[in-house]
Amino acid sequence: MGAATNKINHDLRNMLSTARLLSDRLARSDDERTRSLAPTILNTIDRAARLASDAIEYVRDRPTPRLANIDLADLVDEVGVVLQEQGEDSTPNIVRQWDNAVGADQQVRADRDLLYRVFVNLGRNAFEAGATTVSVRGRTSGGHLVIEIADDGPGVPQEVADQIFRPFTRGGRAGGAGMGLAIARDLVLAHGGDIALAETSAKGSTFQFTLPT
């Protein structure tokens, strides 16, 4: 598996290098919206390149976080831009509402790229399951930062709720690979935190994860 991963990484990194060169040109576009999205595109490509480099760690175990002080609200805003843009392509008739209720001064010591992937996976899962609004909140409790991601989707089917973080568990959603929540769990555990499905019903679901402060 390690040899196969390295072979894939070799070609994938070459593809990403080309994508980055082309994306640099978007930053010089005459279209204002294109210019405003260019930094997000470049950041996404850089994260993908890092993921390709770090993939061998997944063969051994979980990735090792590169910790730094992060402005949590700023990170959540960045995730919202990406998820809302994805929604315009996949469900153009439905407006995705990403509600960032994280305090403006909320700091966390974490790996920004890995934490970004946690939020993207949780948010994308919620929207693709049928939610139109996803809210993110944060609070401190007992030496941990507690982050809640609540949606107004149809809820998690009872028969899969107990195994929702296992790989290839799709939660009743058509078209998914069943890996998003498993990846989110691995990345939270790599930070020394934990994640759980706090509640779910026909009115929506709330996922909750913790990070040490």
C-alpha cells in the first residue's frame, strides 16, 4: 500500500503543480469575483499538495498535526466560502446558509490545514444530506474547546447512527463514499480531541468535537 501511495503521490503532485500555475493567472483576471476567489483556490491546491505528501502517514497511522495558534472564526469563514461555492455548482437552485457563530476572539492551537478538512467534511456531509443551513459554534469547557456543527437536515438514520464514524458508512445518503466522517474523526483524534454525534432527529443533527486548550 505504501508503494502504491507513493506512485500516486508522484503524479498527483505534478498535476497539482500545473493547477497552481494556472490558478495564479486567475488572480490577475479582469473579473472581480474570480480575483476574490483566487486565494481560496490557491490555498485549496496547497492543502491538496500537502495531503499528497503526508499520505504515507495514513498508511502508518494518523497524520502528525503541525500546531500553531489559529483564529477559529477566520478558518470557519474560509470553509463557508468553499462550501457555498460548491453548492452553486451541485445544487444551483438551493442557497446554502453557513452560519459562523464562533466568537471573533476565539483562538485555538491546532493544525489549520487538518482542522479545515474536519470542518469541510462535516459541512459537506450536512449539505449533501439535505441541510440548507449549517451553524458552527464554539465554547470552552474544562480545558477543552467544544465545537458544535448543527444542521437542519433530515437527521441520521437510526440504523447507522452507532457506526457513523466507521469508513464506508454512508448514513443513507446516495452517492457518498462514506469516508468524510471517518476522516474527520481521525483528524480530531490526531489533535488529542474527540468527536460524537450529539443529537439527531427529523429536524436536524448536531456533531460535536473537542480540542485541548
